[in-house]
Amino acid sequence: MQLIEKLTILADAAKYDASCASSGAPKRSSKGKDGIGSTNGMGICHSYTPDGRCVALLKILLTNFCLYDCQYCINRRSSDVPRARFTPEEVVTLTLDFYKRNCISGLFLSSGIIRSADYTMEQLIRVAKLLRQEHQFRGYIHLKTIPDAAPELIAEAGLYADRLSVNIELPTETSLVRLAPEKNVGSIHQAMHSIHLGEREAKEERRAPRFAPAGQSTQMIVGADATDDSTILHNAQSLYHDYRLRRVYYSAFSPIPQSPKTVPFEAPPLLREHRLYQADFLMRGYGFSATELLAGPGNLALDIDPKLAWALANRAQFPVDLNRADESLIARVPGIGVLSARRLGALRRERRIRYEDLTRLRCVLEKAKPFIVTQDYRPPRAEHESVVLRQQLRDTPAQMALW
Amino acid sequence: MHSLRFDGSFATWRQAARRALLQGLAPHQLQWLDEEAPPSLFDQPAEGAPEPSGRLRVSPELLDLLESAAQYRGDERWSLLYRVLWRFVQGERSAVLAGDPDGSELHRRLKAVRREAHHLHAFVRFQPCKIPDAPDFVAWFEPAHDILASASGHFAERLGKHSWLIATPRDGVYWDGQHLQHERRCPAQWQAWAQQPEDDGQALWRAYYGSTFNPARLNRTVMQQHLPLRFWKHLPEGPLIPQLMSEARAGAQRDGQALVLAGRKGKRIAQINEGDAARPPSASVSGSDAPDLPR
Ligand code: SF4
């Protein structure tokens, strides 16, 4: 089979994994050295596909032959798709070629389960080792970790990879048992734990071997089962807490060809996925807890963003006086981000904050207006009911159609 | 009104601005003419005038800000910088803050310049170049701001000992493996090298791009926000974008599979039972394409 044919099949097989970021790696440079590749902590998106998603890494499977039968996956053994397998050398060649052309910042390699978990993991490691040792490649490497692989193999993967990830796949154990019968929640958590330990050792002991400096991430499929957003966010919160994950990726379940009856055949719930990312960002960057965002069971609102939803449900905290309040509280105002909150802090050390300052900082005034006080402004509608405000501030159908 | 003509470089502007500040010339008394401004009768060369005496203190941070903002191409390119500098020297520190009318414009420009440097790092596409005397890799790029000189060092870190060049309609950079040479007017030879016809290798990238796209998630608006139209024509995948979009929109297919693979004959894999012995590889696949068998 031609290389281009394999690439066509194995990129198609890998695209349902959303975690394509190339960020978080330490600074590395090849200036004046043999080999190629650099990282600087920040990710670069070298292209965008017409679905608006970033292309940062060469995201492929080593093979889409798979012994498992996960119902949501195009590569499950009962699926009638063309199959292919790269040799490790082919993956190396493609990575280096695309890298030199500046099409990618590195490799994200995963695989179907062939022969055994350990064998599959060894194959992935072999590619990373070839790149790092034979070719002195200093670009980004993300390896998918096979949950049941031996801890020694995970440790070895950490020597070469910047990021490791084990997919949690589904938000509850019941769903995993039903839709991915060969997978097991226990071993997924065990693998996350091993990675977390490896990271901790590398950080705390100076002589410990290098270990995945860009940390670990995971992916949760949304909409393949009936789990609600509240369960999803609480689950994500414990993953962040227990294993210090850098990111939880939410992947709106995309219908697959010859879809089995066990999973929906519907357009992917993209707006729901978008709201989950917004909520996740509020947990990681703004100090919100899952309970603050969704107190009881249920889903996030689709018509307004989760920050606005929180503000409308907590009117007692508002309006916030921008000349007095803590920067962290200012950052909780809808339409004002962390950066603007910091800039307001800097500005008010020079002089009093006025309403038009917010225009210059390009805050979303429509949203912020009902929730703030400045030297020359008080919200006239402060007495308005939250229901009315919500009517006025909801995203228009046109904006929502984006998603 | 003093019309000051200079070569459009930050270094010369800085000298001229220093002199103007020492002479006490207010922003509204000055007109800055860089190499792109049409010549006029009342031009005064910015260089060569006698140096007024005096001392000025400007922090290195502010100079850095001004130097970056000077890469912005647009109206009032130099006069805004002088106004910020003037106000700052007069003690109006808020002139550089994002909440100030001038500061806000300054920060908008800084952001546009940073964004364009990022575009360079993201969307430059090198192609191997086999011509004798030419560098290993060449690229053509059309940046909207003058970021090439300051943002190109990034590629020296990426490409190790390889030599490369990036040519633009205005300036150009050449890395010979050790030094970065920047020419404000890109030599014609560099431009010719950079505009070679596409090589075969681009087909692989296009195959990847087509396959990694999920047609069930088509979202043109978000895509164009991140990848503005003006870059498409220089990307090997550019011509593919409208095609993939219209195929996905036509809705021939509602799942995520790439259209080129849809309906192709596939291969189901037999269920593996505990204790199964190794089976001979199936006839339809062989060599490295064959699946591994259970141990
Ligand atoms: S293990 Fe499951 S999710 Fe992974 S490739 Fe195989 S079938 Fe797909």
C-alpha cells in the first residue's frame, strides 16, 4: 500500500480525538545543532480545517487494526472500514518532512490495540524513541497511552513524549461498560495515576528521569450516552484535582459510518461541546467550581454562556464597583476577562475607572453593563429581573448557528 | 508644520524623534514622511540637522513597545508613536496604558503586530529547494505588517543547521545556518527561488489535511476567523478548502468519515477469544499492513 493511501486512512481514523494542542513543552531549540525542532511552551496552529479546528500536530494512528469493539469508534473491530498500518520509519519520515515544511509542530500518535496492550505501547514508544534519538527531533511529541500497558512502559514513554494522555472516553462507568466492553475504568485511572506519579517524581527529585514535561490530558465523548453536563463537569473537576490533568477535552460525538444501534446517528452537539469548554475554562482559569456552574443535575444553558448564567443566578454579588472590588471578582463579571480585570487594576492605580475605559479595553459592554459600577455609571436596570435580562442578553440565533 | 522625511526604519525615526523632543516640537507641529510617503516641496531630511543639546530619559520598556508598534503598517504610523512618547516625557504615564485613548490605539497595534508574527510562524510553508547555491528551504509570504526581521529567528530554532529564506513583496530574510540577514528590499534572486512551482511532497500534506477534517462538523465562520482568506493562496491546502467545504455542505454524507474513503471496501476483524492460536494473515492485507495477531 502506498504511503499516501495509508496516511489518508490513518488520519481519518485518528481525527475523532480532539486533543491536538502543542502547548506546555519546555523551551527547546535546534539553533546551530544537528537535528531539527523547537518548542517554546506556546502551541502553534499551522492550519485550520473547514470545521474550524486547529491543525498543530500530525495526528495519526500507527494502525487502525483494533481488537476492541468500542461502539462509538470508527475503528472498532466490527466496523467495515479500510485498514492500514504504518511502519515506525514511515511515521518518522512523515513527521520530519511535514515539520520541515512548517506544516506541523510535532506528532500526536495513537493506535488501535493490536496483539496486546504492552505490544501496542512498545510500538508507539519505538516511534518516539527513533525521532528523539536517531533524528534528534526536538519538536512536540504527544503519545496516547494504552491503559493496560505496564508501568515501566509508561515510564519509558515519559522519557520521549512531551505529553501523555489516557482517554477517559465516557463520563460514567455504566456507559463505559455498555459501550466499550473491553475497557475498564479501573485501569484507565491506574494509568492516569502512573503518569501523575511520574510527573511528580520528575518535578520533585532532581535526579529523576525526564517525564512528559507537558503533562497529561484526557478526552471525554459528549452525547454518545445520556450523561448530563453536571456529571461531566464534576467528573472533569475530580480529574483535574486527582491527577493534575492539564486539559480535559470534550468531543461532541460525531456520527460514524455504519453506526451501531447503541449510539446516536445525529449531528454532533457542537453548541453543547462549546458550552462545556467555556465552563471548563471558568474552572481552570477563573476559580469557579463545578457546583457553582451547575448546582444540581442537568445541562448548561445553551442560549447564554456559563459565566452570564452564573451572574444571573447570583445577583446579590452585583453590581461590582470596578474602582473597589478585588480583581478576582471583577474577572467574574460577564464580558470582562482576566486580562481586562488586570488592566483595570493597573489603570485604577493611575486614576479612577470611567465607563468609557471599558470600551477602550474592548470589554463586551452589552453583557457587563448590568453588573458594574464605575465613577460615572450605575446600572439603571439593576432592579430588573434576571429573567428579563436573560431575554436581552441571550446569544442570538445567528451567533448560535456558529456552533 | 515640520515635515520630517526619513527612511522608514525605527532607528532613524528614534533619532529624529529625540531631536524633535529636545526642540520642544509638539505632536501637532510634526509630519512624518517615511519612504512610502510621496515627496513634497517642504520636506526636511530628518538626518543631518545639528544635534540639539539636552538629556532625555525614556525607559527601555517604552522603547521596546514603540519599536514593536512601529512594525504596524497603517495611517498615522509614526505620529501616534511620537504623541505617546511626547505625552510620556511630559509626565503623562497613562499614555501607554490600554485604558487611554492613545494607549488603547498603541495596544491595538501591538496586538495586530504580535498576531501577524504569529501568522508568520504558523502559515509560512517551506519547500525544499534543489537549485545549486539556493538555501535548503524557501518560502514566499505576504505579511500585513513589517514583522519579518524581528519574527524570523523562530525558524532558526526550528530548522537546526538547515539554511532557508523567506521572501516577501517588500523585504526578505536569509539564514545561512549561522547568521540571519535581513534585506529591506528583497533581492530578486531570493524572490525567484521562493516562487518555485510546487513539489510533489505537497500532495502528502493535502491528503492529510483532507482526511483530518471532519465534514460532520463543518464551520466556515470559525475557520475563517482563525485562518483569514488572504493566507489561503499561499498554503498548499488552500485550493482544497473550498472544495472540502462544498462537499460537506452538499451533505452527501452525515458522518465524520473523509469523503475519499466513504463507501470503500473495508475489513472487519474477527473476535479474539481467549486461547486462540495465531492465525495466518488474511489475504487482503500483507506485510506491514497486516494486523498483529494475539500472542
Ligand atoms: S480501543 Fe476502542 S477506541 Fe481505541 S481504536 Fe480500538 S475500538 Fe477505537
